[in-house]
Amino acid sequence: MEICEHGRIGFVRTRTTSFLVIPMVILGIASSSWGYPPQSSESVQKIQELIQQGNIASALQLLSEALKESPRNASLYNLEGVIKAQRSDFAGSEASFQKAIELAPTIENPYLNLGHLYQKWMPKQAAARDKAISVYAQLLKLEPDNVE
């Protein structure tokens, strides 16, 4: 995995053996700007680091604790979706990204992740293509210039 910084948004990219690159976007927006306690922002950063290091078990443990403290933090649900996607838990990942969108409907990253998840899921579920198109259409309403 590699992390590319773009402002306060970090992009985690995972590579599969089929040479398909699936970007999994992690919300790196400072929690204080969302009204979350400062430790929530620190938790998001630490979870991102653990994911980068491949320490998924520790990332999940910290994520579980952080969600108990900040159950309405969309960044945490987005991270949960990334981890679940890496573990091929598509239904769980989908639910996490949808929860992030529900909590922060104007932030583009969970939409991108959900769209990418559906793209990866297409060979296994016939409805995934239509779901991906729908998610990207929603994203374009938020960000008309988004080229993703």
C-alpha cells in the first residue's frame, strides 16, 4: 500500500494480484472541523498508520475503541470500510461506506470508496455495476468537476 497526500485527504491504494488497482480513500479531515474531540483525529491518524503498516488487527482494535467514543464520526466508518474491503468483506465494507455517507453526505471520499468497491465487486454481483453508476452520479452532484 502507498499513501499519497492531497491536502488533508489521504489516498490508500491497494493492489490485487489481477493487476487491478483499487484506490481506497481514507478521510483525513481533522476531526475538530467536524466537532469531534481531538483524540478522534489522533485515532484516525493512528488507524491510517496501522493500515499502512499492514497491522490490520491492531487497526481494527483501535477502530472499535474509537467508534465507541465517537459513534458519529464518518472518518472512522470510512476507515472501517477500507479494512473490510481489504479483507474481502464486501457487504460489511458497503455498509460502512454507506454509514459514512449517511453521517457526512457532502464529503466525497466515502462515495469514491463505495464506487470503487462496487467496481471490484462487479464480477461477483450483477447489481454492482448499477450501484457503482448510482454512487458516481451522486458524487458528481457534489463535485461536478470530479474526474474519478
